[in-house]
Amino acid sequence: MIHVEYYLIVSAIMMFAGIYGFLTRRSTLAILLSIELMLNSTDLNFAVFNRMLFPEGHEGYFFALFSIAISAAESAIAIAIMINIYRNLRSIQVKHLEKLKW
């Protein structure tokens, strides 16, 4: 059986990789993927802490499922926004988004 600490280490690595990607990437699509990586890390934490604290309960799994649904909706909206940005600017680079301000 795999110890809980290993899951938490994997989750922490996923979270820090997502934060690093969010802070260093220039493309809005790469930034979106980094946000998704951070959200998946929290889903893993929900499942692990549910298994550790309440082995017979399913609350953590439902929170993870709800979070996955929210992530899917957020991704769909972000991709729609990126498509509109690309139609206007012909680029999805963050540095070109200054043109969309007032």
C-alpha cells in the first residue's frame, strides 16, 4: 500500500510546477494549462485527505468531482476568450494583450 505522504508529495510537485508555469509562460494557453495543473493538485488533495480522515465517507470525492466540473467550465470559457483574442490580434501571447485595455 502506498503511504499518504507520497500522494501529498506528488500533489505538492504538481502545485509548484503549475505555479512555476503560470509565472514564467508567455502564452495564454500555457498559462491555462498551468492553472489546470494546480486545480488537479487540489483534486488529488481532496481525495487523499478524504481517504485519510474519513475512510468510509465520500465527501472528498464529491468535492473533487465538483472541482473537476468547475475546471471544465473554466477551461471552456477561457478557450472561448482565447479564440476571440486570436481573432482580434492574431496572437495569444500575453505581451500583446496590452492592446485590449481601454
